[in-house]
Amino acid sequence: MFKLTSLNLNGIRSATTKGVETWLDSHAPDCICVQEIKAQLPDIEGRFEVLAGMKGHFHLAEKKGYSGVGVYTRHEPSAVIAGYGSEEFDAEGRYLEVRFDTPRRKFSVISCYFPSGSSGPERQEAKYRFLAEFYPVLQRLKAERDFVLCGDVNVAHQEIDLKNWKSNQKNSGFLPEERAWVTRVIDELELVDVYRRLHPDTTGEAYTWWSNRGQAYAKNVGWRLDYQLATPPLAAAARETGIYKSERFSDHAPLTVDYDFGL
């Protein structure tokens, strides 16, 4: 069994003060993909290279306290690829691919943090540029190897993926163009939304993010923004998935999938 978790940390220093490392010790995934690390290498060194016994690999933003992704793993990768070749977005630390090539299996685990457009039109346009640029990256990779893309996609795909879908139809994260991109990835690129494959009709239990405004978390006014998108052979091996909500390490909840294969 290969247990894979994804979590937007909303700051690695903050999440560790809230107990994420203790939870990882007991949860014991093979890998955890993390997003929004909000740290630079000097902050990582001597403190966060290893988390719950897993070695970390990182793609950090140039801007301090911003973005950044990583993969912590119990297994030694055959290759680690930071960035996907984007002049604009690699500086923001949004893509890390960890490759596992063994005699039994060849696949990648990717931690990705999609831009948010909620701060205004300028960032929404950046988000559209990212989506346009990123699709062919996934297309090329799928032609080469199997992979699971873990991350904060910053898009709720369907009406069942957020509490207040009617009032959010003109808001970033639920815009028609963003949702169409996810549909295209699923229908044309044939990536599988693993959570939805296992839980096609789940609503409230599927949410992974809650606004800090009002009492969104207490009232479960949430969005499903975090995904594991897998190539069909890997998705077919998915057996169980869960979203952990008993403790809060971030404004996002950890999403875990158990895949029925080993390295």
C-alpha cells in the first residue's frame, strides 16, 4: 500500500506549532505533498529538512513568506524536478515533481500550488496564464509516465464542491473558465479526480478549505480545493480516501489516498 497525503500548510512554521508533525507521526504516510510553505532555505535548514521521519524536497518562492511547495517522503527518489520551465511561475515556487523509478514501478508524485485569483483582477489573469501554460505540461508528462498530481488547485470543480455555489458563480475559484479547465483535464487529458472516483456524490464531507471569515469552519461553509489527480493506472489502484478534520493545522485539511501498490 502507498499512502499519499496532500496538505496546504498555510505556513510550515505555523502548521508545526499546531501539531502537524505529531499527526504525521501517527498517520504515517509514505509521502506528503505540501503547499504554501511560506519559507526560504535558511528557514528550512536545521528545522524542516525532515518531518516525522520523512526527508523533504522543496521548490521555494523567491519572494519571502510566499508560496512554496515540497514533498516529504520515506522513499529515496530517483529524481527531483523543481519547476516546470515557466519564466513567470517557477519564481513563485509552485511545482515539485518527485520521481520513483524502481524495477516494479515508474511514476511521479507532484506537489503543485495553483495561483489564487481572489486578491483581484491582476492575479486572476495570472491564474488564467498559469492554467493555459500548465495544461500542455501535464499533457507531455502523461505521454511519458504515470503520475499523481497533489495540490491546492484553487478551483471547486462542481456545484457539490462548495457550500454556497449559487452566490459564488462570479467569484474566483468557481468561475466558468476555471471549472472548464478542470473538466478538460478530466475529459480530454483523462486524469482522474481520485476523491470523486471513490466518493462521487459526497458534499459537505468533501470540503478541504474554509475561509477564516465569520464562522465558516464551525458552520462547514467550505470548498473542495485540494485534489489528487492521477493517471488512470494509478487511479485504478486507489482504495480509500479521507479528509482529516479532527484537528486544524491550517485553513486547509489534509487529503489522503491509499493506493494498492508498493515500490
